[in-house]
Amino acid sequence: MIKYLARRCALFALALFVVSVVVFLALRVLPGDLATIMAGLNSPPERVAALRAELGLDRPLAAQYGDWIAGLMRGDFGTTMLTGQPVASVVGARVQITFPLIMLGLLIALALGVPLGCASVMARSARARGLYQAVAIVGGAVPALWAGLVLILLFGRGSGLLPILPASGFPQDGWGDPAQAALALVLPAVTVGVIVGASIMRYTRSALQSVASTGAIEMAMACGMTRRRALTHVGLRLAMPQLVSVVGLTFAEMITGVMVIENLFALPGIGSGLVDDLTHRDLIAVQSELFMLAAFFLVIGLLVDLTHRALDPRLGEDDE
Amino acid sequence: MGIVVDDLQVAIGSRPILHGVHLEVRDGQRVGLVGPSGSGKSMISRAIMGLLPPTAGCTGSIELNGRQLVGLPDAEMAALRGAAVGMVFQNPGTALNPLLTVGRQIALPLELHYELTADEREGRVRAMMRKVGLPDELYGRRPHELSGGQQQRVGIATALITSPRLIIADEPTTALDSMTQRQIVDLLVSLVDEAGAALLFITHDFSVLARATRYCYVLDAGRIVERGRTEALLEAPHTPQARTLVEAARRLTLHVDGTGAQETETEEGR
Ligand SMILES: Nc1ncnc2c1ncn2[C@@H]1O[C@H](COP(=O)(O)OP(=O)(O)O)[C@@H](O)[C@H]1O
Ligand SMILES: [Mg+2]
């Protein structure tokens, strides 16, 4: 296990390095001069030159990369062009919105998807199975935008149950008033939860079915379990590694996937922030943000792999 | 007493799999069910165990010690599974729960059906492990650390731990090499006889069947096409279906004897 851990962490570091190079080069190798793009295509040449010098873009690539990485190591992710704030604090503020949104959405998705997925495998009548199938397909096919709009119309405008309208959005002072902030996340989280829940349902269903086809469920039943108990006690546990992968990937995907929702509900989160920075051509900020996102994906991947390891006794000793 | 299956019809969706099967295993008897792959043998064992897939429809009669099993709700079937009927599966490598230790696996039917203290359970499990020839130190191991033969010994121990009156063994040796096959069949037969239980032994291989049973049914395409004493059937099969199976078994036996020298790699050799 130690050996595996060391190997997996080395792989993580390597991947992080590759990602940093790719992100760094992508912005510089792409057609068009970085300073020109950032300054705006119609800016006077002096302005472009000044910006180039200010950002150090006139120096050799290796030196630029070194500076950037050295900054990252110190926790200095650069400053935004627009407001001059540190990128780290800008991203930090966005994370405070996106992260709770995703966690809440994921919780809702799991609470809906896992039981429904189990139920669809346990269903005995053909009609019930068809119904579950329909739920999964329809739920997954609903576009986020549309689901969000319906929810806004239902709750926001219609009954006024929740004081959330795209116009009001997230409170200006962030989490200054926690209740208000949490309330602003409810509808978006439900929207995300329903859509992601449908795909969790399908994954749960297929993971359970693949476990069932190995014979472990039949064996547990032959020992005296009811079908329901065998599926929920043995099947779910055996499907856990598969589900952890799915949840990990879903979680990572949601960071950018909730962009539409963030825009719709006027939440200044990571996804909509990235789009903002791109539209403002704040490419130095984008560079650091992309790197942080990629690093985050890699961390999730690492956690998923380690969890797999811990959940499945068949992995673990074999490769020592 | 025993199990009497009569006019059993099973269909999956709209596709018929079994067309009115009749077979009986009386108390203490060992009976074979032989047929080519895909003929519906496992479907019969699933119907008896209440393990048919949710998409299956089942009509006819299955009487276990006089009690009708067809149409019984799953909760009542579950009370019989692992207590009144034990089952040995074809592929222990995938049937055994990979997360359970040998001890926990064998103890499962006891846990589900009897109120015992942990010590009592462990005592019984270790005694059963000795009976099926599993070394004591395997108690805490998991299935992936065992050989195929050892895994099937765990399967047999699990099926027998509650002393059920009927054992169904669905191709219990198909996944094993031929030397281990014989050991496992002999073990199963001796334990079943010792317990005085009945055995329904399912296989596609007549040569294994002759070792395990005196009486057998031949299944083909969801129908019993022939029944009789196993030896007599082996010598003079009446139906072409039975003849094909017998000839296949002969070829296999010849082949095995011809290459007997290579047969030294048994589970003990691993
Ligand atoms: N879950 C299932 N769904 C649909 N058809 C099945 C299923 N299981 C088995 N069958 C079909 O039922 C027939 C009998 O299968 P089975 O009882 O497993 O045969 P055997 O055990 O004799 O090899 C085969 O034609 C097989 O394709
Ligand atoms: Mg079979």
C-alpha cells in the first residue's frame, strides 16, 4: 500500500507538471500575440508594449514559466487585470459559491439517484421498470437551462416562496448573511441535483446490474437473503468502487458544468467567473485558473483511486 | 418428502425457456440433471431456489416437502434458502462475496437463519472447514487468495453449514481442472450422504454425473427427454440428445486419460 501510495503520488506530481506546461504553452503558442490580445486588438502599439513589459511577456519562455511556477509555489497566482486584486482571492470568493452549490447539488443528486437506481433494479413488474427507465431518461435529457427557468418561474416569480430571482442573485456581501446566501443556493442546487441525480440513477442501476450478473447477489440470496436485502447490503457495497468513480468524476465535471446554472441564477461562481475573465481577455488570470481547475481534477482522481484501493481487498496486495 | 417439480414452465419475457419439466428428488437420494449448455438446467435450479430474474414468469408446481413454492413471496423463499435448501454454484470465483473472509462467508447462512453467539458460530464454521478439507489458517482469508478448488470447498461449506435437507449443485465442478473436479465431486457426495441430505446434481458432463448419481434426468431445449439409471443411460442412451452427451463424455474421458501425465497440476500443487 505504501509503495502504491508513493507511486500514485509521483504520478500525480508528474501530471501536475505536464498540466502546468500545457496550460502555459497553450496561451502562448496559440495564434496571436498575448499582449496584443490582452490589450485589445485596436490598442496603440505603445500600450501593447507597456503591457508586454509589465507582464514580462518579452522575456524568454523558460524564464516566464519559471516565474509563474515560483509564484504558484508561494501561493501567488498573479493579479487580475480588471481590478488588480490577487487571482487567489478572486478565485477564493468564487469557490465559496461554487463549492457549496456543487456539494448541495451532489447531495440532492445522491439522495435521489441512489435509491431510485436501486428501486429500478428491484422492481418486479415490467410497468414499474418502464416507469423508472422513463424517469432516468427524462431527468437526464432535461437541459439545465430549461429546468432552472421552470424552477424560477414556479418558486421565484410564481409563489414568491423563495426570494430568488436572477436579478437579485447571490447577496452582494457574499456569506455576510449566511441564511440569505444559503437560500440563494437552494433553487440552483435543486436544479443541478435533479439533472445530475438522473445520471447517478442510471449509473447506480448499471453498477448494481453488473455486480448482480457476477453471481454474488444470487449467492447472498441462496444463503437466505431476500432479493431486496441482497441488492442493498451486498450489491451496493460491491458497486461502491464504481459509484465512487462516478461521483468523483461527476463532482469534477460539475465545477464547470454548473456554469449555465451560475449564469442563470446570477451566481458569481467559478464557471461564470472563468467566462468573465475570458471575455475580458484577462489571460494571466485564466492561466492560473485553468491550472487550479486541472489540479483540482487531478486531486479528485487521486482520491478516487485511493478510495478504490481501500474499498476493494482484491487490489492492494497483488502488486507488492 | 423431498422435492417434486411438475409441469414447470418458465418464460423470460415472452420467450419460453422450460416447457413443462417434471423431476423428483426424494429424501436422501442423489439425482442428476444433465443437458447441453443452454438447455435450461440453471433455470430449473433458479426456479426451485426462487432466484429467477424479475423478468421471468413461472407456472406449474414445485413442492418442497409438500409445500408449494411457486408463487411464494420472496421473503418466504428467503427463509427456506440457505436453511431448507442449500446451493453450490458453478463459479465460486465470482459467486463468493469478494469482501467476505472465508469464515464470514461460511457463517452467512447461520447468521441469517439462527440466533447463535459469535463463538458458537465460529466453532461450527471451523468444524465445517475441517470437514470440507480447508486448512484452519484460511479462516480469515478472502476468496481471491484461494485456489479454485479451495473456493469451491468454501461454496460447499456454505451450502452445508445449516444442514439443509436438499442440496442443489449447479455444475459445481465445471470451473475446475479435471483432477480437482473429482476431488470436489467425491467430497460433495460423501458430505451429502453423511448428512443424509438429498442432492440435485446438475452438469453437462456425463462422466462427472456417473461419479455423483445413480439416477438422472436428461434435459434438452427446456424438456426432459429421457430419465433413468445413470449407468444404464451411459451404456445405452435411447434419445439422440442423450447419445450426444454420452459420446462427448467418452471423448473427454479418453482425452483426459491420454494426457494424464500433465494432470499433476492440481490445487494441492499450487
Ligand atoms: N437472465 C436471462 N434472461 C434471458 N434469457 C436467459 C437468462 N438466463 C438464461 N437465459 C436463457 O435461458 C436458456 C437456458 O439457460 P440456462 O438455464 O442458464 O441453461 P444451462 O444452465 O442449461 O446452460 C438459455 O437459452 C439462455 O440463453
Ligand atoms: Mg447453467
